[in-house]
Amino acid sequence: MYILMKRLLLFFLFNIIVVTVHQTSLLLCAYPAGWSEDILIAQDTLNAVLSCPDICVDSNNNVWITWDDATWVDGDIYYSKRDSLGNCLTPATNVSNNMERSLFARIAVDGSGNIQFIWRADTPQGIGLWHAKYSNNDTVIVPSHMAVSGAGGLTSSLVPAMALDKYQNINIAWDEINQGNKMMYTKLDSFGDPIVDKIQITPSGYYAYSVGIGVDSFANSHLASRMDTSGIPYKLSYSKLDKDGNVLISNSVLTDGLGPAIVCDRNQNVHMMYTNPLGPGNRIEYLKLDQGGNILIGPDTISPPEIHSSTYCDAVIDSLQFLHVVWQGGATNWAWLMYAKLDTSGCFIIPPVLIVGRPYTDGALEPRIAVDLSNRLHVTWVDRRFTTNVIYYKRGENETGVQDTIGHKAVSYPSFSVHPNPFLHKTTILFGGLDIYRNITVVIYDISGRKIREVKKSNMVNYVYWDGCDSRGKRMTPGVYFLVPKNSTKNYAVPVILVD
């Protein structure tokens, strides 16, 4: 144990030097390892329902985040541009700039590095789709304008889904109440003008909600939604359209689910993450389809066995063909964000880990994820850590070796991060993934390998504190200490520095 502690100390001190020299390396105070601190993007400016953010990364690796700031009678779409470390380049800027109630924005970067926005707003025929286009230097190329009229109503899910194809066209799916809640599809050109008129995808006698869309390198569109019939809800329905909007596969029922996030890999396979609400509890599931809509893998459960619900997932695929998934777990008055990394065979590379949660916030909702040209991850969400909703952001390094574990099952040993580190009075030992649901004991050793204290975490709490004292309440001397999960199946220790 003494030799192990000396080696860990040397390793830890070496990494302090590395982090000092390379300021863009992992932060010692980040939670969990490999992720930045939470960065406030926007506070509610109208004392209203600030919600539904989205995120993309431009060709300069700058991060664009959009959201709505709306009341029941008014609303606008805003964006902010950040550099790759989250520093503000463009403060909150109004995109919609119209007299209509604008809400539920989506954003994407096209092949020319320009930024495409769509959102929902009023039209003379009902709630419709609006569009705007910006260059990556914040110049307005196409100002706010109505692109599709009469799309939907207040009882639909309202949130459109957007995917850009290789021709820089904008493929959009949404559910439209004016047609009895049917999934609709349209395609806009790069300037927001329709080139495929609105198509009804859901057949008569069925009802569609919570849609998703992805495109492959052939410019085919892959659509999915929750589809209900009378007395039979929550069927996950899949359709495929070619680049001209011709329906190739129509409403194939895959399984139970809603709220799909869809991405395609370079082999033209379709990867779909979605919520299955039919128990036990809500859970995030995964399917892999071929171009014929046949299921190759799944349904497989991604989320841990939730006591509370898992819902509202998003996914992205990086240039190395790894899938990155974020989702919301917990109840509305106590919600957290989870993350997992998978290969294209559906196996975990990084098992589910908590990236936003207590003690930092009691409510993290509606996560969205993007990946940049360096394969770093960028996540935004609605947060309730203040009295009103706010928009937050954090970055994930996605570096090889950062908590990477190959295999389809989550790791069996507890893992955690420590914040702050170094610390003076008290530090938080923060757990993620399946460890939220476990009673865990952490043993604290000094540099000589002498056990000085045990601290215990109860189930359904994802953190525990250490106050720098031993088991008798005596304050320990400044120095390096090591935190080790009791009865761990892996030789795993986290060094922490106690300072004066």
C-alpha cells in the first residue's frame, strides 16, 4: 500500500504540472473527470418560460447556443456564440425579431459554415415554421421569415426536428395539430425556401407526437415519432424518404417509445435513441437499423435502472464513429443529466455517468449535445438552480482514456470525482451513473497508507462530503490524501490535496 501511495502521489504531482502548463487540459475542479464546470449562458429576461435550448459548433470550433424566452403571449428566439472554452464571443442576440410569439428553436451548421435556425411562431393559418440564416461571423444572411405556414397547434409537442443534408438543404419534421396530430415533413433550401412541400407522414387514423429526424450521406431522411391509435399509445414509428421527398418506408412500428434522436454512421446504418415510457419507469433505449429499416441491434437499455424517470435524450456521432448520448433523469423537482459513449455496435465505451446534478443543481432539463471538429463535446440545457429557468453549458473533452471502459455492461466498481481539489474546509465526493443507486463507503488514506476515516454515501444521493478530519473529528495536517472505494473490484484511488 505504501509503494502504491508513493506512485500515486508522483503521478498526481506530475499531472498538476501538466494542468498548470496546459490551461486547456482537464480542470482539477471539474465534475466529473473530463468535463468542464457549468457555465451560465443566459438568464430569463422576461420572467418567463425560458426553455428548449439547442447547440451546434461552426467551422471555427465556436459554439452557438439558441433558446427561447417566452411568455404565454409573447416570445423571442435568442442565440449566444462562445469559443471552444465557453468564453462569450457574442452575447444574447435576438434572432426572431418579429411581432409573433416565437419559441422552440433548433440550430445547425451547414457545409459552408453558415448557421441555420428554425423555430415555431404564429402564421395567419396557425402555428408555423420560421427560418433565419447567419454567417459564422454573425452577419445576417437571411433574416427571420415564415418558411412553412399553419404547422401545428398548442396541443402538439410543438418542437420541430431538423437535419441538414450534404446539399445544404434543411430537412424538417414536426407534428401538426391542424391535421389531427400527424407527423409532417418538409425540405427547405439553404435560404429557407421550400423545395419539397409539406408532406403528411402519419396515416389517417393514427396520431403522432415527439418526432425525430436524421439524414444519411445519400441525403435520405430517416424519421421517427411516437404513434398512437385509439387505446394503443407509444408505438415508435419509423419512416424513410429519399432526397426528393418520396416515401421509401412508411410508418414501420419498431417498438414502444417516443422522443427519438436519430444519427447515421458512415456505413449508412441508422442509430436511434429514444424514451420507452412503459416501465419499469421511463428508460432510454437504443436501436440500430439498416437502410431497409430492419433492426440490427436492440432494443437495448442505455440508462441505469431508474427509480425516477429517464426522458428527453439527444445524440450525436463524432468523426471516429462513436455515439454520444445525453439524457434527463429524475423527477421535475430533482432532475439530473446523464451521458454515455457507445460504439456503432451499441457497446458502452463510457458507461452512463452523471454530468450535471446535486449538489450543484436540483433541476437540469432538456439537454442537447454537439461535437466539434476536434471531437470535443458540447452540452447545453435548461437549469433550475435559481428561482427562474436559466440556460447552462459545459464542455466534455472526449479524450481517449478519460473513464473509458469497453463493454456493454456498466462498470461494477464505484467511480467518482472530487470538487474542489485542492480544498480548505470541505470537499465533495461526487458519484455518477449506477452509483447514484448504491450505498457506497469511501476509505480515506494518508500518504503513508494509514487509514484515517471512512465516509458513507446512502442510495439515491450522488455525493458525500469530507471535512478534512479523521474518524475522531481531528483536523488532518495539510497534504495529499487518497480516496478509495471500499471493497472495490479495481485498484482505484483518487488523490486529493488538503491545504491551509
